[in-house]
Amino acid sequence: MIFWLTRLNADEKLTAWGLGLIIGGAVGNLIDRIAYGKVVDFLQWHWESYYWPSFNVADSAITVGVVLMLID
């Protein structure tokens, strides 16, 4: 993916953002796995008694990156 990112034209901005988010998310998960043996960057929000589902920042970046590439 890094090789693909370096070969993009200047007008392929959505693809570049998508690849950047995918690479960044993958590296974030890899760092967590090496340092802690598991992924630890989960977020949990709530309002009164309602809890939004927990999510992982790195996996969210990968998902947004894929969506941007699909849009492009």
C-alpha cells in the first residue's frame, strides 16, 4: 500500500487519504500488539444509562479509509 501511495497522481486525493488512513490504522494496531499484546485504544461513551458501543480508533481509521477509496 505504501508503494501504491507513492505512485498516485496529484488529483487522486481521496485514494491518498484512504490509503493513509488504512496504513495509519494498521500501524497503530501493530504498535499496540507489539507493546501490549493486545489492542488498547478503545473508546466508550455514554449518556445517562445509554452506552454507545465501544470502538477502536485504529479500526475506525481503516474503515473510513476503505470507504473513501470506495467513493473514489
